[in-house]
Amino acid sequence: NKRVIFRDFVTGFPKESDMHVTSGTIKLKVPEGSNAVLLKNLYLSCDPSMRGRMSSFTEGRYIGSYIPGLPINGYGVAKVLDSGHPNFKKGDLVWGRIDWEEYSLNPAPEALFKIQHTDVPLSYYTGILGMPGMTAYAGFYEICSPKKGENVFISAASGAVGQLVGQFAKLLGCYVVGSAGSKDKVDLLKEKFGFDEAFNYNEEPDLAAVLKRYFPEGIDIYFENVGGKMLDAVLLNMRVHCRIAACGMISQYNLEKHAGVHNLANVILRQARIEGFLAPSYFHKHPQLLELVLPYIREGKITYVEDITEGIESGPSALVGLFRGRNFGKQVVVVARE
Ligand code: NDP
């Protein structure tokens, strides 16, 4: 049983060597009388929030740090090989939190979601049909209260969450602009996801001026994924009653001290609203996400781009790549395909 073991707490940018892969054995049977399920793990999701769990610092976090010497964990898709739990049987497919290992004995399967729809790629349950999908759904529809024709800006727009928010906004009839870190990602936004405009923030020394150019009348909705300088530039370009969904601030996650925000006072003048949210608080709405998104996927009205690496050994490199923008779409690690 190969496992990705967390070495020690991290400061600054995480490195591949902060984790290592070990090999061991596991009994492929649930112990007699136990409520556990035995999982064969198929797809692992790489999520920026996993960085927070690599710090020893836990204050203000809703989930604990990884424990040095034990496997890291995150969202993923798995198959039930054996079950002592009445709600699960051999062959069931599930998504939820799983350890980064080939096989897991999961003592609390109640927290897992059963997968009912398998006519779409199973890996989608790490992305569009899983936690990032819920993030885009809750952040856009619930937090931003979007209306047709509004001006929407999305940062980290080609990633797991951003690509979906952009497509939701286009389907609603909004004007949509995204930022990303390379020319290839900018092309993807415009050509594959139908964004009206997109720009490479690494090539723009004056972000406030770029936003002014794309939003001469101001931004109605900002889906915030990066924080830092981009947030400050948005604060200078808000339309009255602008809504900012504070989803993530990845530009700050590896800094010892977070950058200050300079233009916050504009929130008053523009009568704007900034609201943070956490996807798991909306998981009870997962059926609504499926109801909305599955038909769009089947009809080809929404596409979802994944960056898939093969083998559990590729996990550490794929995970740390998120913080260098190496992923092209949703980063997924395949442990096994069935
Ligand atoms: P992505 O798939 O977008 O991957 C992360 C991307 O962030 C990278 O590809 C890179 O894209 C960009 N990035 C990395 N470092 C920086 C930086 N210093 N400045 C600007 N951009 C950077 O990740 P997700 O879609 O999964 O997550 C997007 C955001 O949403 C994150 O902030 C994450 O923490 C947050 N999130 C919040 C949730 C919640 O419940 N609130 C749930 C899920 C995610 P590029 O090359 O374009 O720079």
C-alpha cells in the first residue's frame, strides 16, 4: 500500500520533499464487527487549502494540520472494496475526504458521498461535481446574487473553481473577464470557456489600469481567488453595490506575513459587500449542483479542463505545482482508474 507521508511542518513555499512516498501492507478486509469501509482510492484532488494544513499554525482554521509521519489527506474518489457499514456495499463509488494512499480503511464512512451518476468522468467528482464545483456554485449564485448583464471579474480564472464560475456567468448572460498567469491559460479562457476577455497578470505592471480598460463602467462581481495586489486593484474599480465573493487568496498562503490591503475604504463609497464563505457549509446543496451542472456537461454547454498526473508518486509534485501555477485546469492525481 503506497502512501504519501507528510514529513514536517512547512514555512514558505511547500516543496515536493516535504512529503515522501512509502510502501507498506494493508489487509484488504474490514475487521469483523467494524462499521468501517475498505476503500480503493482512484483519484486524488490537489487543492490550495491543503497548504494551510501543512502549517503548525491552526488558529482560525476549520480543519487540523497534517501530522508528521502520517499520510496527508484531501478530497478524492474511491471504490468500496469491503464494507461493515449498512449504507455501503462492495462496488459503491464515493467521493469525500480520503488519505493519500492506494487503499484506506475508513472508520467514518458517513462523511462520504455516494456517486450515482457515472456517465461522466469519475475524476469530475474531484472538481466540477465535487468540492470545487460546490465552491463555484455557492460563491457565485449564493454569495454574489448575480444578474444578467452584470460585469464579472474572476482571478485564477483557469483553475478548478474559476473556469466554472466563468462559465456560470456566461450562461447567465454576464460580461466576463478572467485573469491567469500565462498566455496559454489566457487563450484557454477565451477559446474554450468563452470568457469575453482575459489577461495575463504577470505581464501587467498596473493591474488597476488593466481593470479600468476592461471595465470602464466598473465591476459588479469579483470572484476573489488570489488576494493581494489584485484585490487592491479591484477595490479601485468597483461599480456601486459591487459584490466580492472572498473565496481564496492563494497569493498570500506562502507568505509569513500577509500583504496589507490599501484601498478598503472604497467599500464604503461604492456601497460594496465583501463576503467570505467555505464550500463545506454548502455541501447540503450538492444535489442542486448536480441538477444544474450534469445536463450542461451532457449537452456540452459546460466543459471542464483537468490536468491529470499518473500514479500516487506524482502526487507531491502535482500538489506543490499549484503554488507555481503549473496546473493547467483542475489538478488531479490518478491512483487507479477502476
Ligand atoms: P486552481 O486550480 O486555480 O490552482 C491554483 C492557481 O492559483 C494556480 O494554477 C495559479 O494560476 C494561481 N496562483 C498560484 N499562486 C498565485 C499567486 N501568487 N498569485 C496569483 N495566482 C496564483 O485552484 P482552485 O481553483 O482549486 O482554487 C482557487 C482559489 O479558491 C484558491 O485561493 C483556493 O484556496 C480557493 N478555494 C476556496 C474554497 C472555499 O471553500 N472558500 C474551496 C476551494 C478553493 P495562475 O497560473 O493563473 O496564476
